[in-house]
Amino acid sequence: MAVLSRGRAVAALFTVSLSTAFLSAGPAWADDVRGGQQPVIRTLQLPQAWRVSKGAGVTVAVLDSGVDPRHRDLVGSVRVGRDFTEGANPAGTRPRRLHGTYMASLIAGHGHGDQGKRGIIGVAPEADVLSVRVILEDEEPGFREFNSAERFEDVVARGIRYAVDEGADVINMSISKELATREERAAIRYAIAKGVVLVAAAGNEGDRKISGDYAPYSYPAAFPGVVSVGATDRRLRRATFSNWNSSVLVAAPGVDIMGAGPGGQYWVGRGTSQATALVSGVVALIRAKFPQMSPPLVARALAAGAVDRPPGGYDTGTGFGVVNAARALAEAGKLARHTDTATGAQVQDPAVPAARRRTGPIKVVTRDERRVAVYAAIAATAAAGALGSLAVIFILVRRVRRESGAQDA
């Protein structure tokens, strides 16, 4: 089998890389593929989740290297969007679309053959995919140009805004980079303000300790509001390559994951990329069942429904635990009634950096007079009790002094 190394590209500081550690390609029978998916299907409890939701009506934007819309396990589910890498490759170069197809199949693959029982079944098999190309494969001829030319610096930010404007409900970003940009931060605020859930890979530099407490942060996963995903091994422990830091919200299987490749191929791979795609599929299930649920509540459902929780409930390796689709949907059902959102002139404009916005005193919109009266009564009672205690102490002290004076006389 051919083995392709997937590390971080070394070029300009704004380099974006794929968050897949290794890919191995080779012939695989479709029946073997579905059998190879069984560990993931069981871990996420997908059969139970599919009784509630299969992702129908949800669009997941896959910001990646492109998706093959003709793969038999994805045909009819993929809309090819913009290519923000245009101009990096020589004219006439056909994109490989390996990594993007792989991720899309884990999210929304529907299989093929009799009742779709062969090939890759994604977490949300009835969801649609919007392919947005924002990265080149390592082997593409324009890879170095793409990762060094300034004109490609903000492709991720532009891809996020494009996906939001095209109606995406979920954005999958199985990509990572070392440094953040203002444009990306603003694009993420824009997406969240529009109700779009963003899911990103924590990165594959878990063996690069910055200190004794964490491994490198990666972007866009480390931006506030983004669901940052770590990878677990077969024992559902943090995979050795998976970044561990306080940005990690949840984890998902990321070792020996079956997926589809362009041209009808099937692949086995590992990385936080795969874990991220699986979590995006779970988010699609939630958004299909509860389309108005806000991104923070979706993130809360993922965390609350996680299994294999670390001691103490959270750690920097697997976050709140391993995502479980059935439990996440159940938690989302409990949260579904909480749909209020802030409105009015004082709400933060997602296009304006928060640090630059000047606001006056916070205006009190409502005042609970009954609660104020209760708290005031409690405070008055406490004050009266304190004064009474002081008076008793004063009387006792005077009595002791009088008795002491009488004995001296």
C-alpha cells in the first residue's frame, strides 16, 4: 500500500495544512469498507441516532481540497462551490480532491448498492455537502506557491463567509494553521452570528509539547466559538498525534478510519481531520432535528452527551469526552426550548472587532421588584440580627465589669 505523509506544510507563516496524519490507499471491497466502519458506528451509537435524525435538509460546507461529486457514495449529495485556490496550480491542472472527498464521505456518505448497504455511510447520510476549495493537496504542483503567496493568505476567511452566504448550516474545517488572522476571527464571528456551527481540527502536533501543560494551538480550531475536535485511538484515549490544549471541546475516533477517495477509491487514515468530520456529521444530525438551535447550545449538547469522560469531567486531550450521536441528540432535545437571542442596538456587530466597540453604561431592561424586596428584607434582617448581637455582647460585658468591681470592693 502507498503511504502518504500528512504533516504541516513548511512555508509562509500563514500556511494552512491538512489535519490528517497518514493516509494509506489500496484496493478495498465495498463490503469490507462497511465492515471496517463498524467500530466508529458503534462508538457514536449511530443506529440509535438515525432513528431520530439522518441530517435531511442540512447543508455542511466542507472547506478543504475539494470534493469529488461523482463518487458513488456521494453522488447527488454534493454541490461544488467556489475554488479559492484558483491561480496557484498551473493552468489546466486538475485538482486531486483526495482529502476533501475523504472528509465529505465521513460526514454525508450514503453508500451505494442495494439499500445503500455497500461503501461508506456517513454520520449524516441524508445531509448535503457544499464543497469549498481552500487548500491544495501536498502533491499538487501549486502547493508551494499557494502556501507562500500573500494573495492566498485569507482563503479560509473568505471560504467561511462564502459558505455562510450560500446557506451552510455547518462548516467543517479539517485544516489547521499556526497563526490566526483578524480576517478569520471576523469571519467566524460573522458565521456564528448567522447561526452557523463551525467545527475544526485541533491539529496533529500532539507530540510537540510547548510546556508540561499543553501541545500547540491550531487555528481556526482555537478561536472562541469554534468546536475544536481532538482524535482518539481504538481504546478511546487521546491519539498520540492529537493536539492537547484548552481549546479542545470534544474528541472522536481518529485512528484507522475508513473513508472514500476520488475515482471510486476507499482509504484508511488517521488524524484529527477524520475526528472533525465525524463531529460535523453529529452536528448535522442535531441541526436537522433542531434547525433553530444556536451554535453555543449545539456545542453544549455535544459536550453534555459525550462518553468516556476524563477524570474530573474535562482534560486538554479529549475535552469533555468522546462524542456520542445518540446522547448528543437527547441532550439537544433538552436544550431545544432555549432559543432566545439578544437583539437591539447594544448587540455586538459581528463585522466589528469587539475591542474597538465603545459602549456606555449597560442599560437595565427589566427589574424584578419582588426579588429586590425579598433580598432587601433579608439584608435588613441580617443587619438587625448583627446589631442585636452587638447589643447583647455590650450588656454582658458591662455586667461582667460590675460583678468584677463588686468583688474587688
